Amino acid sequence: MRELPVLDVTAPSPSRGRAAPAAGSRVAEFVTDDVVMPRFHVWTLGCQMNHSDSEEMAGSLLAAGCSEAPDLATADLVVINSCAIREAAEQKVIGRMGVLQRLKDGNPRMRVVLTGCSVRADNGPELHRRYPAIDLFLRPDEEPELTARLGLAGATSPGALAAKGMGLLPMSRAAAVAHGSVARGSAVSAWLPVIYGCDKTCTYCIVPFSRGPERSRPFDDVLAEARALADSGVREVTLLGQNVNSYGHDLPVEPRFAGVDGTRTLGRALDLVGRPDFAALLRAIDGIRTSDGVPRIPRLRFVTSHPWDLTDRLIGAMAECPSVCEHLHLPVQSGDDGVLRRMGRQYTIDAYLRLVERLRAAIPGIALTTDVICGFSGEGDAAFEATLELLRQVRFDQVFAAAFSVRPGTPAARLPDDVLPAEKRGRLNALLELQEGIGLERNEAWVGRTTQVLVEVVREPRSHAHEPTEGEAVADATGTRVAGRNRQHKLVHLDGSADDVGRLVSVMIERAGPYALSGRRLD
Ligand code: SAM
Ligand code: SF4
Ligand code: F3S
């Protein structure tokens, strides 16, 4: 096992006056009663995967005896879970280095850890220059080492995991779930990672470099976590992976998966027969039922699906499993085949449109959302117009768009970044304006319909009347507003109270905006 340098964040207890363990000593032997444990704050940027990882890191720190601080300024230990998808995401953290250094000058005990996608195997020296206030850098696959590397006892110490002969990430997750130490942000809606890393080669994307190759969690580990979530009363589970459709290709062949055929291509020659796939996983989680045969997790979602290997087996499972919600996030990135080719996306617009057709035929009323990159290398006016045309044709429910940001080290960094920044911004604005109109029309089609909303949050009552935006209706002077989502992932505002959080409520939709709906509850 490799030796881990340990950053000591514990301090001698003022009441007991006993010395903290020396820096560099092994952690598991620490008696945490004897030292003052740091108050920590986790600052999470980026996607759902990062938020899920942060729940695990926060849980491991709590399990080690630390307490949580509400903000950076009151923490002795700051863990920044970074995102590197675009330069702007990295700048958010780089821009805080001065503040963090001043906080450290005022609190000599304070330590700052940078984790997440900005930390890669290949950018070590550059990290110290870009992030001077950081004491410890951990790559995403090293995050389970957090408590150990801080000199804190923890359930997920690398030694314990290595002894079990399993990869750190999948194994640590199972251990954290078994110990009940995942600090979930919501009791209603839960993240459930099923596959780590990404084997795709989208030329613009840093994720495969940050998160490494694909590693599926064992089928039964995922099922056990889903069962535990059902037992704890969670109403909605979102399965996570950069490309969930790849799930299982790296797991062993087992007789119980003999029915899984090899129709997935995953873009390369893989022996997939008899290994679990994502369709089998969806069916198994949907199969966690009450004695009356009702899914114990009423809502099952997943992100993200790469269009390349979204199989008919998966579409069939989505259509047939009552818990799987009628929503799919299917990133298209561009409406132009030439751009898609340079992006390495491995599908054509024609293939994408046929997929949309199959999905809409199999799952009536399915909501589709997507991601688009504006101003990729070589994207001319005609290519951008093709993307607008695609949006008009598909009529997505929502589009997440961003200007292309060159990521050093990715294949696209060797292509000319030849769309001027002003042009990228102009295209982005034009695209968002078009989509706002489409989103509004699609949402207006909900007015007058009844829909089932899972209430997730209480909205603060407004003290004065305001012009409603985004489909939000004005609450009366005393009424509380709550918000949640329907199965199609539409955000819905309604009257309600904190007691409603976690409930499935029938709502008659009365107003619509481009990004949200509002309505009146019927029960
Ligand atoms: N795995 C997913 C997929 O297949 O699309 C999502 C990956 S990424 C976390 C989320 C989105 O960020 C991508 O869909 C893409 O639109 C955007 N993105 C990735 N790299 C980018 C870059 N260099 N510049 C701008 N946007 C980028
Ligand atoms: Fe990035 Fe492509 Fe992997 Fe998504 S599928 S994470 S866009 S490389
Ligand atoms: Fe960002 Fe990493 Fe997610 S780059 S979007 S946090 S996978």
C-alpha cells in the first residue's frame, strides 16, 4: 500500500491539555477524544456528481467527529469540491484565494483542501501556482482518503479499503452507506452514483482526464443502497454517472444476466453478453416493491445519458418501469454533423432525431432536456443556424447552453479557438432567447392540466406583492409557498407548508413561465 502524507488538522484539547498526534503519524490509531476536532465547511461547485461526492466527504468528516460550520469564515477546515468544466468555474475558486489566505492568516489552525475535477494527475505543479492558499490537493478518485489524509480517524481509511481488494471509490461508497455516514442534503430526494469516470472521448471535455476511466459500482451494492434509501423514506432517487448508459460493461459475467445481450456498442469492441447493463439496473431498482406491488421509491431518475449508447433495451425499461420518470436529459451539444464529428460525439443529427422519435413513441409525454455548446472550434454561421433549427425541430423542454471554453490538455485545445468571444456570447444569447420562447410554449401546454408534484422546499413568503415571474403566482399575505417537481422535472410552485415537504401532491396548473409552473393543490 502506498504511504500517505498526512496533513494534521487536529489541535490539542484546551480542557485536557493533551498533545495532538504528531503530523505524519497514522490516523486510525488516533483517539479523537483527546483533540479538538476542526469545524469544517464544504464548498461544492459543478454537477450532481460533485454534490454527491460532497455528501460523502461531509459524512466522513462528521463520522470522524468534526462538526459543520455554516460558512468559510467560521471553519477551521475548508474543503472545496471544484469543477473544471469551463475556465469560469475554475476562476470562481481562484478568485477566492486572497480571501482564504486572509482567513488563514487570522486563524493559524485553518486548513484548505481542494478536491474535485480541478485536481488531476497531470497538473500538480500548476496547481500550487494557481491555488496558493491550498494545503492539500485530492483528485476525485482520492476523495475517500480525505479523513485519513487530514489525520482524522474515518471509516473509509485507504488501508481498510485496500485490504478488501477493491477500487477506492466504489468500495468506499459501499462502506459509507453501510455505516450510514453519507450526509445527504435532502431526506426526500437522493443521489445514487452508479458509475464513476468516463470512457468517452468528447474532444472538448476535461472530465475523462479529471475523473479517469469508467468504474461501475457492483450491481448488488447499488441495489442495497437503493433499498436503504427506500427504507429511510426517500421518495426520489437520481442515479448518477457521466454516462450511465455504460453501466456494467466492466462488471463480471454472471448467470443472472444471461438475458443481457450485446447490442450495446459503447463505441468499441466489448464483450457485453451476460454482464449487467443499465436497463437491468433500472428494472431491479423499480422491482423494490411493497407487498402490494407498488415501487417503494416512487420516482427514479438518472443523469447523464450519452446518445451514442442509449439502447432500445433501456428505452424499453424506461417505458415499462412505473417508477422511472418521464424525463430524459440527452445532451446533443450541436445541431451540425461537422461540429459533432470534431467534438468526437460519435452520432449524427439524423441518428439523434431517430432516437428522439423512438423515445417519444415509447414514452408518451416524455420531457427532453439537453446541453449545447456554442462557438466550438470551426462552428460557422451555418453550423450554428443548424443548432437553432434542431431546437425548433425537437422543441426541448429545457436547454443548458454554454460558450465553448478551451480546456488545456483536451484534444480540442489543439484545434483553433476561432469563434471570437463576442460571437460566442451573441450565439449563446440568440439560442437562449429562442429556447425561452419554446420553453414557454411547452410549459403553457400544462395550464389546465393536473400533475403530481413531489414537494421539496419551502419558499420564504414575500413581504410585498410582486410581479410574478417564471410562472410563479403571488401568495396571499399569510400563505407559505412550497415548490417541487413533477415527473417531467418541471418546477412547480404552489401554496403549502413545511409539512408538505416529501409529499406527492396533485396540482392543477394555472400559470406557466419559461422555466416553471404554478398551480393550486387539489388534495
Ligand atoms: N457526460 C455528459 C454528456 O455526455 O454530455 C455531461 C458532461 S459535462 C459535466 C456537462 C456539460 O458541460 C456537457 O454536456 C457540455 O455541454 C458542457 N461542457 C463540457 N465541456 C465544455 C467546454 N469545454 N466548454 C463549454 N461547455 C462544456
Ligand atoms: Fe465529457 Fe463526453 Fe464524458 Fe460527457 S460523455 S463527461 S461530455 S467526455
Ligand atoms: Fe464539473 Fe467535474 Fe462535474 S468538471 S461538471 S464537477 S464532472
